[in-house]
Amino acid sequence: MKRRLKLNGVIVFLALLLLIIFPKVFMNKIKNLQLDTFLDVIGIAFILLGQLFRLSARGYKTQHSKEGQSLIQGGPYSVVRNPMYLGILLIGMGIVLMLFKWWVAAVLILVFILRYILLMLSEEKKLTVLFPSEYPQYCKRVPRILPSLSTILKREVSEYLPVKLRWIKREIGTILVVLLTVVFIELLRDILSKGLIKGIRESSGMFMTIALFIILVVYLNKKTVEAGENASDGKQDNKQ
């Protein structure tokens, strides 16, 4: 895990270095204000959804993994086999939509394939060995990286994106660093190109999206806690 984190850190550092040295090559130009506002909203929504998938997947796995002795199939793992990698992809696409030129999206997807698809395949081999009967059946039901839209729409969001406050506390540093950095850069660009008042007004969609996300997280935490309490009550009733 530490080796993987170091490699990710090197990739991020190199990307930031290229951005600082060649900003005009990578950064998009604000030409159409309506399109820019739309991309800001969609981009920040992708980033927040990606963070949500990551923290939900990590928290759910930590709570239910039982030291790797059982195959995790619930929560976010019930709609996609690699929710943490999906989260990374969504965050990357969100940043590209907000700040970068369109061709950077192709580079992002290529890097993601080279970095994570091979990693997924390697992990799948290990899981097949550990769970020879369960894992192949699980793979037939659940897609590798992109969840089925019909499956998501049929289910209550708290069923596949459970959230607990203690899970958020573990991830809050990463969430804030990414979110505040992207928002600051985009807000600064809007202010420099449109002026202070108009720039802030044009960025209001981002802040509204963040506010809605916070409401969603509060709701998901409430539903997750209630589901846990109901499960505990059911176990006690069975014992009696």
C-alpha cells in the first residue's frame, strides 16, 4: 500500500509540475460563460461524488472485512467491484472538466488504464484464489468499474453509499485539500477574468453544489446509522 501511495504521489507531483511550467498548454480558456458555469457545476459534482465513493468504500470495507476473511459484497461493492478506483476516476474527470482542455481527459483515461486496470486484474486473480466459489459469481453480478445506471436508479442511495461520521473524519484531509484547491483555482480565474462581483456570482453554482452534497452526506449518515440500529435490534430479537 505504501509503495502504491508513493507512486500516486509521484504522478500527482509530475502533473502539478507540468501544469505550473506550461499552464497555457493544459488549462482551458474561459470563452463561453454559460458553458464554463455548467462545467464548474458538473465538475465539482464529479469530484464530490468521487470522494463519496472513496470514503464509503474504504469505511465499509474496514468495518466488514474481518481481516480479509470474507468477500465484501455490500454497500458500494454491491454496485461496482472497485468503488475506490471509480472514485479516483470521477475526481480526475471532475478536475479536468473544471480546469483543463478537453484533450487532457483522454490523457487522464489513458493514465487511469495503465495505472489501475492492470492493478484491478491483478487483484481479481488474488480474490479468485481466495474465494474460488464466491468471487466468480460476484463478478457476474457486479461490473468492474462503471456501475449499471438501472441498478442505481432502482435502489435507495443509502443502500450502496453508506456513510458514517467516523469514516468522513479519516478522509476529511484529502477531501478538503482536493476540493479547496480546485475551488480556489477556479474562483481565482473567474475573478481575474470577470471581476470580483461577477466572478463570485458566476461561481455560485459550485457553492450550491457543495451545499447540496453536505445535505446528502448528512442524510446518508442518518440512514446508515438507522440501518445499523435496526440490524442490531434484529439480532437481539433473534437471540431472545
